[in-house]
Amino acid sequence: MVVVTPRVQVPSSVTPGKTFQVKALIAHKMETGLRRDNEGNIIPRDIVNKFICRYNGVNVFTTDLHEAVSANPYFEFYLRATESGPLEFVWYEDGGKLYSLAHQLVVDS
Amino acid sequence: MRWKQRPFLLSVDRLYCGEKNPAPQHTRRALLLTSAAGLATAALVPQAIAGEEHLASEHADDTVELIERLTGKTPVASDRLRIIMPRTFPNGYTVPLDIEVESPMTQSDHVRYVRVVAPRNPLIEVVTFHFVPERSLPRVSTRIRLAEPQFVVAFAELNDGTLLTAKTWVEVATNGCA
């Protein structure tokens, strides 16, 4: 069984109102549902279909993923913050399972 | 002799429309050899260029039609939306994709979402990014799978409902969807 591990990279502190880069990666095989195993049976689809980043409890960046996103989906995106607060990252897998990660964002005052 | 040029242009047409096994070797070299074999280069080259322009416009129509089918709205080709991908990439499993939209991201002027489709993949949907004004910038990098050389199409919806579109040709050497 492959262990699914999410990882994020956020700057240790950010300037209020300035944009900063966030990198989010989850080790996931992203099985497309198009491949067949050695017996010719279709390997069922198993992908991460949604990724959400929340800041202070509000969605600030949402992604809908489809089969054509590479294995180990990786996103690099840019956010802007004015005050310190929790950043939450949630990945939704097919079948309702979810993986999440929390990070305390520090904004210089 | 003039008539002999026609099938050549037609087969280029088929090649660019992404047929599975295109007729081989419609390269610059083949073109030059053909012209050396009796055709005046000056007469042939403008025609070939005209042919390419014709192909480009044909593809634009395809893209517009596809986006209309997906969203019900007519998109506008725009250079505010930039889609940055390598022109050729050795494998189709992890093709880098960078998306950027020029937008101030204020409450009154922002990007709602950017959607990416790969029309020649077995499943054309790739990914959709949703942005929030004041909080996120419409700039993302990720990696996608491509089944064959094709135009990757992106379109962005602004808060006033305008659809911007852009596309880029990406050549992959191996199928990333098998």
C-alpha cells in the first residue's frame, strides 16, 4: 500500500499585502481508469479530484483535477495575506477520502 | 505542375489536424527538395505560408466551437491569458504547464476561473483553477499528461462574464495516458 503524503512549502513569514508563493504536492498515483492490468481488466480510476487551500477558514484557491493531471499532483500558486492566520490544505480523493495539512501563516506586522 | 502542389498542402492539413498516422516526412527538407525538383521556390513558399495561415484559422474555429460546447459562451482570443508550455517534451506523463492571467484581482475586476483542456486526450478535461479576488493571483504552475502532440487550450472567465482563450502547440514523444 502506497502511503499518500501531502507536503506544502510556505514562506516562514510574509509581508502584509504582498503576494507570496505556495507549493503543494501530494504523493498520489492518480490512476486514470484507462489502463488495464495483466489480465486485461481495467484498473479502476483513483485520483485526487479536488484541492482546496483555505486561509482563515475561507477558500482562497480551489482546483478541480481530472485524469490528465500527472501523478503526484503539484501546484505552485500565489496568495496575498494581510494578517496571520491558519492556512489549510485539503486534497479530496475519489471515494470521499481526504488528506489535509494545516500551516500557521505568519504575517509581519 | 501547379496542380501537383495541392495534394501536398492537403496532406499537411491532415497532419496538423492530428491524424493518428500522418503521411510521413512533410518537413522543411521535403518542401525544399520538392521546390528544387522543378518548382520555383518563390512561387511555392508564399503558398505554403498561406496554407499554414489557413490551418491556424481553422484551428481557432475548432477551439471556439469546443469552448462554446463546454461553456455556452463565445470566447475571445487574448494575450492577457498566457499559457506557457514547452514546445516539445520527451514524455507525455509530466508536461509542465504554467498559466498566467493579467488581472488586478480586485472585487470589480478579477478572474473567476481558468480551465485547461487537451482536445486530443482520451478525456479532454485537464484541470480547473478557481481564484478569489484580493486573495489569490491568477498564476499557477502544475504538471499534466498529454496523449499526443496537440494544441493545449486554456480559457479564463472574468467577473463580467468575458471568456478569454489562449492555446499552445505541444509536441510529446510518448503517450502519457496509456
